Amino acid sequence: MLVHDDSVLYDEVYGEQYGYGKLVSAVVETEAGVVLGKIRDYLFSPDTGSIGAIKYDAFGLPLLPASLVKTYSLGVEMIVAANVNKVIVRAGAENVALQETEGMWSGGCFGCYCCTTSCAPTHTP
């Protein structure tokens, strides 16, 4: 995490006991109930702390290289609501999401890269 100075070391730590939650791995869903994926990362301003965009994929695991899966990003203006486990975005957000990576597993094969038969259909945001 990038910060301007060491004053953050002396600030009180906030967690779930204070009503804060993790954004990474939260489900991204439209107002219409279409699940787009899970948040893998987000962009924020170090000056204000405000979130500018969310990045998501099918798994929401930041340790999984983006080169393996399709990744998308949405500006914060598309977010309607958020809670601990879910971020609701405007209906139609899937049409304006920016695809950032294609990913090796984007052909529909998640986790069975060595299989010789066709894989079952998978979620594609």
C-alpha cells in the first residue's frame, strides 16, 4: 500500500468490529441480479482515500495472475450500493465494463487446463 508518510502507523486500526469490511473477493452484481464476478483489486486516491474504480474477475483472488483470467474494471460511478460481501452496480454495467485482460482460461476452461474434452460452460461477465 502506498501512503504519503508514516502517520498511518499511528492511526487507529479499523476493522469489521467498526463496520468496515473487505472489498477484495466481494461479489459484483448488477441491480438486475446478474453476477459479474468478484473484486480482485481496486484503485484509490492516496490523497483522499476515495475509491476510483474496481477490478473484478471470476474468482476475486488477487494472487491469481491476471494473465490467466479475463479481468474487467468499472468506475466507481457505476456502484449503487455495497455491503460486506457484495457490491451492487447499475443495471447494464456489464456493457460498459472495460476488459483489461483476456486470460489463458478465458476460453471456458477454469482449472482443467490439461483436459482433452470440452469443459462445461463457465461464467463469462
